[in-house]
Amino acid sequence: MKVNVYDFDKTIYDGDCSVDFFKFCIKKKWRIVFNIPKFMIYYLCYFVKLKNKVDLKEAYFSFLNKMDNIDLLIQEFWDKNEHKIKKFYMDRKHEKDIIISASPEFLLRPICTKLKVKDLIASQIDKFSGTFIGENCKGSEKVRRLTEKYPNLTIEEVYSDSKTDDPLFKIAKKGYLVKKEKIIEYKL
């Protein structure tokens, strides 16, 4: 099977949807700003290598346990933010696209369904607590999960905003770095 693989944040979405979702939720329940000090402490601990990326992201998403009707919030979020899907992706999207992202699967699933992508592989995070269910879907974990799910996959093109997706670039025929609407061929 031949596919194109896309990262999500800053690649086909103009920004970071997790940050945008937090800002959106603050407008619904302002008290979640009190989670920011906890996140900042975890960020400092991550910076000095006392916490790992999953710990940091769990601290970030801990605001979810204070939110009501999360599915409705996610739908409202995408109703408001769907316009941030970049034009370059809308012009070339295809039914055989796979989106693979470190962002939460629960947050990306509705927009990926609407875009009619073939599949979404993303970080499994409990939408009610912010707790990770498995590994953060980043770097080599993206390749592991992709090849586990699709062992006979041929990746025609990979699109990402970051060289942290180098493991994906290495298994694709062609790779492209995306900077805003500019697409640059990625050379290993």
C-alpha cells in the first residue's frame, strides 16, 4: 500500500492544536489557569532531566479533569479552528493520507474524520484525566507504531515541520519540511 504521511501541528495545522485547545478551554472555564504553575514546575524539571516528556505532557493535560462535556468542547474547538488547516494540505489531501502526531488522538480524531484521512496515529491520552495510555507518539515511536500497524507500507512522501521526524523521513521515498506555507525538500 502506498501512502503519504503528514505530521499535524505546524505542518498541516497552523499552530499547535494542544496549545490552542488549552486557550479555548480557558475561555470556557477560566480556573484552569491554576494548572499553569504545576506545568511550569514540571517544565523546569523536564529541562533539568528530572521528568520525561510524558510526565510533562501529563502535567499539561491535567486541566482536562476540570472540564465538563469534553466531546462537545472538542467539537466546538474544531468548528472554530478548522480554518487553521493549511491550504497546501487542502490542495493535495488524499484518501490514502496518514496523519501521525504527538498530539492527543482524542483531539485530532474529529478533524481527521472530517478531512477523510485514511488513518490517524497519535498519542493515546485519556481525555478525562490527561493521563497517557502508552508512549508519546514522537520521533522513532512514530515509525514503530506506523510499521507495526502497516508492515507492508510504502511511504511516498512525508511532510513535517521538524527534523525530529527524521526517523519518518528515513523510511520515505521523499521528505518535505513545511515552514508555514513553504514546502522544502528534506535531504538526509
